[in-house]
Amino acid sequence: MKVTIDNISIEVEAGTTILNAARMIGGDIVPPAMCYYSKLQGSGGKCRTCLVKVSQGSEKDPRPMPKLVASCRTTVMDGMVVQNITSPEVIEARKGVVEMLLINHPLDCPVCDQAGECHLQDLGYEHGAAKTRYEFDRRTFDKIDIGDKIQLHMTRCILCYRCVFTADQITDHRIHGILNRGDHSEISTYIQKAVDNDFSGNVIDVCPVGALTDKTFRFKNRVWFTKPVEAHRDCETEGCCGKVTLWYKGEDVIRVTGRKDEYGEVEEFICNTCRFDKKKTADWVIEGPRKVSNKSVISANHYETLKPLPVVKANPLLQEANKEQFERETRL
């Protein structure tokens, strides 16, 4: 079936979501996704950052959908026409979603180990306002210890559920989840039990923010000061691919992660032995430097000067709403 996204048409199979159809096209038209993860069944539909406008439902029924829809949960129809970055309504709605995600999120990027790899940091730079309108106390949680390998910062969590799906689908048993309801919801473990199994470290890789970080890498270095190198080993743990990214500081391996694609998703999951115990070059077969986008903070060591989208340039209301962002003349 045929779907058109931002004036670009593509043929896809039935059952394909709008988000995955956009990823097949690639480029700037791909909606951001904070909760959807292609490797995890049932993920998506929670963060609303991937909202798009369906201006034509299908060839048989050309009526537009009355509201913006989550592209990660909406399947395409033959003849569907979708607007993402060409819709002023979508751009403004996405800005509102980012503002809501940042209401309770602490602005502690300077001390967060996820800085430079944080999807919310990227979205905040692209769509966030320069100043907050929130005047109340931010939501806070008591610190809990979930083990000697994983650090939980619940105040940074956006409740994307990725870590819960990961534990459900790639580990033998899950001992953490979402407790309580509404504004009191939090990631926690059953009676403070430690998260400890062969694949528990993968919750670090799937977390889009700094809520779950690697304790063995904690405060050791900024990610943009390290050198990522792809490597592999013959791992004896069943289910582990043994393909990783080694993060070097000088001659030392200071962190090991799963390999990630252009959308920040791990290609294959790795075990805790590879992640936490194998931090010597001799443990690995080195393949070569990891390819990093030129726009990435990791390679550029800064964010590029923000450039307004064409739809913003053509809309006076959006120009005024984003005036502070587009007047930035220096790189961050």
C-alpha cells in the first residue's frame, strides 16, 4: 500500500506504522520517539512526541483524522497522506509535549552521565522553550538502590516503560516495574530487591534519558571526550550477540554498551558479562571506529546552531513562538 509523508511517497506492507514508514524513507521527516522501541513488543503510545497529522485517511476515505495521532501506534492505509515537519500544528504540539516532559525533569544535564546521548536533551534543544513557565515544586522521589551495577534516578524518568518491556521480554524474570498511579507513578523494585540477572544491564541502553545509568561509568568522563570503537567476542552466555561498542579514554575501556542504530536503538542485546566484566582490549576483537553522525554532540562536541524548518519560516505565528531559539547565534 502507498503512503505519503511530507510529500514523499513510499510503498509499504500492510500493518506498517506511520513511524516505521517514515523510517524507511529516512531523513528529517522521521518523527522523534521517546517510548517506542522496535525491538520491544508493546512499546510506544506513551510519550506522544511522535504525533503527526493525517490529512487524508486513505484513498477510499479521504477524510482527515480529527486529531493528531501517535505515529508509532497508527498503521498506514492505502493512499494515506501524513504531515510531520510540514505541519505547523504538529510542530507546535510537539513543542507542548516537550514542555510537559520537562515539567518535572531536573535540568541537571551538566552532571548527568546521559548528557550527549539523551533523546530528551536533543528534543529540548530543538523544540523546548528557553525559559520554563512552571512555577511549582518539581516532583521528587526518595532514592533507592537497585544494585551495584545500575543507578536509578527516578526524578529523571519520563515513564516510557522501555525498561519494563526489556525486563519482561529478554530476561528470565522481572523484579521491577511501575508502582503507584498518576503523578505518583515511579519505577521501583519489589521490596527494594536488586535488579540482577544476566541481561539486566540492557535497561541502561534502552533508557532514553538519564534515569538508568551505568554505575561503573558514573562520573568518569563525558561521552564526547571518549572514543567509541566497535568490537566483538565469542560470548558463552546464551542469547548474547557479543557485539558491542567500546568507549575508550586514552588506552582504557571505561564503558561497554550495545551497538546502536541511527535511532538510538540497540541492534542486539548483550549480557552483563560483556557489559561490566570485559573492559580490557585483550578481551575483544576490534573491528574499527564506530560511525557517529557529524551532527552528534559526541563528534562535534556541541549542538549546531538551530535552523528553522521551512514550515516555521512560512508561518508568522510559529516564527514568533520560536523567536528565542532561532536568534541563538552561538553554538551550545
